[in-house]
Amino acid sequence: MDKQHAHRLLDQLDPGQFAAVSHLLEVMADPVARALAAAPDDDEPVTEEDRRRFLEGKAWFRKRNGRAIFVDA
């Protein structure tokens, strides 16, 4: 497929479709997004300490109604 063909296809899209394709192209062209997509899965094992700290963090947020920052009014 050449660029002229791609341009003809883009010209046929309605505005919503065009916006979706534009977003996809932006993501595909973004070097950070490409690097993240190509990165290997995290295969480090989850330890009991990891699980404990995760549960402690969830409890901490639950006590604060899901907020990490409080602003005195």
C-alpha cells in the first residue's frame, strides 16, 4: 500500500472514523508508545512482602476514602 492509496482511504472516512485513525497513527508514530508495546512482560515473581505492602496500601487508601491528598478547607 502506498501513501496515495492511504490518503484516498482517509478521504473516505467520516469525522469520527478519521479521529480514531488519526489517534492510532499518533500512537503508532510515538517512540515511547512503540517502546512500551515492544517491552517484555514483567516476569519478576511477586513476593509475600509485595502482597503485604499492596494490601497495606489498599487499606491506607480505603481509610482516606480513596484519596491520597487532603486539603483543609
